Amino acid sequence: MIRVCLLDDDASCLMTVGRLIKKICRDCDVRTFVSPHDALDHYVTEDLPDFVLSDFKMPMMNGVSFIDEMRKLGYNGPAYIFTGRLEPIEATTPISGIIQKPLQMDVFREILRSVH
């Protein structure tokens, strides 16, 4: 079972991407969060995920800052930023890559295979 942390402040995007991940990866347990603070609070007491996919632009905390906070909790796995932005994103913490919205199924399928 691959534990996926999916974070996006847009609830409809979160639901769509969550369903897509479950369709691509039947052995994925997808935890969805609309708030980075809710996700961080969850992972303080629960097992850390195997894979993180976070939206970049959110009102409370951007995706890079969220991944940085997850790293402080001890998360060392793959972490991707999911964005519709076209300009480069500066990362101050290690990220595995940037995935452009809308999500391309074949691209995401390859990324999930690397986690297996």
C-alpha cells in the first residue's frame, strides 16, 4: 500500500486528482487535505506518507513551504509540486519535481511507478 498525501486548497481539484490517483494506483491510500496546517497536524500523530503531491499556490502556505515542514517532521520520500504556473518555482527544500496542471495520467503513472 502506497500512502499518498494530496494537498490542494481547491476542493474540486483535490477531489478530481484524488479520484485519478486511485484509478491509476489501486494500491494507493490517498489522504486529501485542503489545508497545509490540517495535513501537518495529521502527520504529527499518524504515519508519514510514502509520497507527497502538493499544490504550489495556497493562501496559508505555499507547497514548497509545506514540503519543508513535512521534511522537518522526518519525511524523506518523493515530494512533487502540482501547479498551473508557467514561471519557475524556487525551492528552498528538496523537491522531486514539478507536475503541471492539468495532470497528465501517463506522466503521473510513471511517477507512481518509481515509488513502488
